[in-house]
Amino acid sequence: MSEQQEGIIEKVWRFFSSMKLGLALLGIIALVAGLGTLFPQVNVDPAKAQTVGQIWQKLGFTNLYGTFWFRLLLGLLCINLIVCSVQRFQGVYNRTFKLKPPEGTSTVPKKVQAKWAGDGESLKLSVREVLKRRGYKIVTKENDAGWSFIAIKRRLGNWGSIIAHVSFVVLVIGALLGSFMGFKGFFMTGAGTTIPINSINVSRGTVKHDFSVRINSAEDRFLANGERDNWYTDMSILKNGQEVATQTISVNHPFTYEGVTFYQSSFAKGVHLTADLKGKKIPLVLQEQGGNYFQAEGTNLYLIAAAISSEQQTTSIVYQVYKGTASQPIQTGQLKVGQTIDIQGQYKLTLDGNAGFTGLQVKEDPGVMVIWFGCALLLGGLLLSFYWRTNVVLGVFIAKQGNQGELTMGALAGKVAGGVQSEFERLIHDIKMN
């Protein structure tokens, strides 16, 4: 490899290992994410997202978290964190597992330090005994001038910051896995209907599964005191026409099949009807307030349920019939359970009973477990950094007359030395009293 190539690699490495770059990227991502809360997102509120100015839509602010440039920012942050972690790894490893006693008193920390004279052998035994009793791992070294030592306690605390850095990378990878390999969708349908999973409305990703969902029942249940209990949907999974799984779900109680999770999201009133089209019986389900419609084959008539009433266990509907694109109904009326009416001489319509309409949010996110793992790493890293801080004590004994000499002992401390100072003073007291 030429010197020029090595120079380029070194510059790129130095660029991505910069803490300033990491802080700048975090600031930009935070700012952009903040803007994302101001702009309505397509996958949350498509109608409002369409009202945003075209320039903002083209820049991707209505689909912020799925844009190339936002993912690029996350990718650059990941590279920065990885490079910083790799660069720090060897130093942290050496401070944890390859302890080297100081060569002289000049390398003993001065911020938290103590000196006292005594017999070299007695001091060495006292230092070893006290530090081991306090849970320190100690390494000593003999030299012509005397001896030195280094001791470490809770050494895994050194890894807290690296683990926290790596956790952010894992979290971003998990989010990207869900974005590229998963999907998020929604469908609303009535009891008794079957819908292929790959035909639902999708706001993100692509559905790659081929099973169908049958809604067996949908209920809005109430307690004896009149308070709402929950929305319940009894559903089945069909493969090649065969039922392979069934489950009743409700709010906060989802169901997962082949990595696809179904969440109870909403509920609406509906009714079962039967259309008799020249002797051909057609079962249909209509949602209240014109949530869907029925168009008989060979006609341009559109039937909706404008209102549904369920009083004293008697169900009735107010129906409306529209022709073509007309804004006013050409036929309207009320229909009770068991009644049959004629619709413009084209077919007969009978009301059979209630049928709930269920709204299900459907989501596949292969990155969920990765995100949970990232969260666990982040929590572990923070705990190690703040509640399992590493204590390091160093000392050098220099002989002056025979075995007599002076021990210089110090402890590594950060900007706030309060806790380290207290621990150090207890060690000094125990060593002197031992």
C-alpha cells in the first residue's frame, strides 16, 4: 500500500474517530427528529401529510424516518461510534487486564495521594492484605530502588462507556432492520369476512406473507355496571384454505403469527345482510356511517348503512342507495332484523343481525429483538459507568536506608474525587493500622 493511500485511510479514520463529529451528528439527528414531530407523517396521518407544502413533501419531511438522508445520518453516527469504540478498545483492555505497576513516583496520581515512611517488607504485606480484603486485584513489581504496585477494583466498570456506545449501534441496526425488512399496515373489516394479508393497506414496507385472516367475530363488550370492558376480535389464520391458528385478541393483548403481530386498534358497528339477486343469495357486511358499500353485480347502485341502532336487543338500520356518482340517495329507509325490502327492482335485501367491524393494526418488525438487546446493552453500560465505577490505586516504595523508605500511594480520580478520596482514606487508615 502506498504512503498516499495510507495517508487517506488515516485521514478518514481520524475524521470518523472525532468526538466533535459524533456530537455534531447527535445534534443534527435530534434537531431533525424534533422537526419530525412538527410535520404530520404519512404512516400516522396520511390525510394531514398531504396538506403539507410540496417542497417539504419532496424533501421527505412527511416521511422523515424513512428518507435516505435520515438513514445516512444514522449510518454516519454508527460508523463514528464503531470507530471510536475500536480506537478505545485496546486502551480499556490494557487498563482492565494488563495492569502495569508505576515505574516511579512521578506516575503516581497527585490529586489523591499520600506518603509515609516505614519498613518496606511490612508495608508490602500490609498493602497486599488490605487491598485483597477490600476486593482489589493487585499486581506488584520489584526493582533495585524498592517495589511498586497497582490494584484495581470493579474493573468491568471500565467497559461501561464502550458498551453504551455499542448499544446505540445495535439500536440503530434494529431500527433499520425493521424499516427495510418489516412492514406496518392496517385493515378494517366485518365479522365473517376473510382478507388476504398481502391485500391490506400498508404505510411502510412490503408484505411478503401469503396467508389470509378470517374475522370470526368482533365485539364491543360492556361490564354489568355499564362501563366498557374491551374490544374483542376472534380471528383465524388460513393457509391454503385451512385454519392453522386461531386467537381472540383485545386492546393490549396482541397475537403474533410467523413474526406478524396483530393489534386491536379500533371498533365500529356493523350488520349482516343478505342480498337476493335473482335467486342468488349474497351475504354481506356493512359498516355504520357508510364505512363501506355494496354494489350488486351488473348495477351501478351503491348501498350503505347510514346508521345502526341496537336498542332493547332489537337491531335496525337506516340504509341509503346511491346511483352512480350522485351525491343524493335515490332510496332510503329503515330496516329491522328479519325484514326484506326491494332495492330499485334489482335485488331483495334482508337484515340478518349485528356484525362488529374490527380495526386491526398489523406489524412485522424483525428488528424488535435486536432493539431489546440494544436496550439491555445500554442499561448495562450505564449501570457499569455510574454504579460500578472502577477504583485504581497505585503506589511506589523507595528504599533509603536498608529496609526503611517512603511509600507514595495515590488513586486515579476523575473531575469529582469525593468518593475516591473517601475510599482512599479508608485504605490508608487500614494499611497503617494493619
